[in-house]
Amino acid sequence: MSSSGAHIFSEIDKLRVRQLNNIEMTSGQSVFADRELSQTEILNQIEGVILRIVTSLSKDEAPALVVPNRSSWANVSFNDAIGLQMSSEHCVTTIRSDCPSSATKSAQILKILSVIYTLVQSNSYATKRDIFYSNTQLFSSQRSLDAIIDDISCMLKLPRRSLHVLATSKGLISGIEIMCIYKYGSV
């Protein structure tokens, strides 16, 4: 994605934080307006996950990833000012690498964490579709990759765009003016 496209999303994030702060000032409600994390902070969070895995391995324990359970409504609360948000006390799902039913998902999460780490480190962006087509042997469908990315986003408590992963645009044209000239000269 071009740097101007990335700049647009950065500006949208800043606008969102300003609007949440305005809501907090006018309503008196405490609204958590997360600040934009630096690349270093995002990389540190990913490194923290990897460090916990390496620590488990060094203790001869099977690594496990703890992911908030996104399928339970008990994990979500509604705030009048901002809408749905993850509850502070939520139930989690543990994805163990030594369990046959979750070993594949564990490997998929680690692979996508690696991809995200590279994207953030190089300050480049990729769409979920780009990631899927460069790893088709690992994912059975685009939907399975989307779920993994959402799990990682919840696990790190970061929005997807902070992970430098974007949704594929559909029918959006931005930038250069496009002109259609028909066969008989009309525009």
C-alpha cells in the first residue's frame, strides 16, 4: 500500500481519538481513548508473546497462546459513548501447541505474528488477501486467516490497522482522476 494510503488511516485514527476525547469532555463519562502506539511498542508486544513461548519451551512445557474468546457475548459490554467494547474481565481460550486439535491453529498464529512483525518493522502494509495468497498452503480459506488475524488483534489488544493489516478495498478509487473516453468521443 502506498504511503499516502497509510497516512489516510493514520489521520482517521487521530480523528477517532479526538472524537472520543470530545465525548468524554461533554458527557462526563470516562471513555478509554487509546493512543496510537509506536512501532516499537507494537513490536515489543509481539516479542512478548514470542518470549512467553520460548520461556515455555526452555522449561520443557508445551507453549500455549491465550486468546480472548471472541464468540462469547459475556466478553463484550456496551458503552453509550463508543458502542461495543471488550470487557475488562473476559474469558479466554487457550491454544496449546501439544494438543492435536489446536496445533495447526497455534502454527498459523505464529506464522501470522511473524508476517505482522515484518510488516510493522518495515512500516509497510498488506491486505488480508495478500497475506492469504502468499500462505495458501497454511490456510484452508480466506475466512480462517481472517479469524486468526482477529484473534491476534484481540490477543494484543490492538486494532488490525495497528498491525499493518488492512481489509481489501472493494470498489474504492482514490487518488488519480480517472477519465473514461467512449468510442465516439464522449466523456
